[in-house]
Amino acid sequence: MYKRQLIQNVEFFDEYNSSEIGDDFKSVTFKITIQSDEKTLTEEDLEKIHQNIIEKTSQKFNAKLRS
């Protein structure tokens, strides 16, 4: 769907463990740099990429987005 080159960098940012989220769970945060050499990405482009990242992460790691 999207060129993998748009994701320039993924950096682990934070990990949080608490009984509030469940003893068998942890919350992790990543900083993801997304950039195109071909065009300025629109909010719509970024939203699609963001949803794709969430979907793939959910499938591979059984992860859930915290709100």
C-alpha cells in the first residue's frame, strides 16, 4: 500500500508497566519519523499510514492502541 521508504526511523521512546493496565500488559511508545522525498505528505496520507501501522502492529503483536 505504501512505500516502506516513507518510514525513515523508528525509535523506542518509553515503556510503562502498571496494574492499571493489567499485570500481563505493558504500554510502549515509539517515535516514528515519516518522510517522503517525492512530495509533501498530507494529513490524509499520514492518517492512512498511521492506521496501517496500528493494524500491522495489532496483527503481529496482538497490540492494542491505548486511548
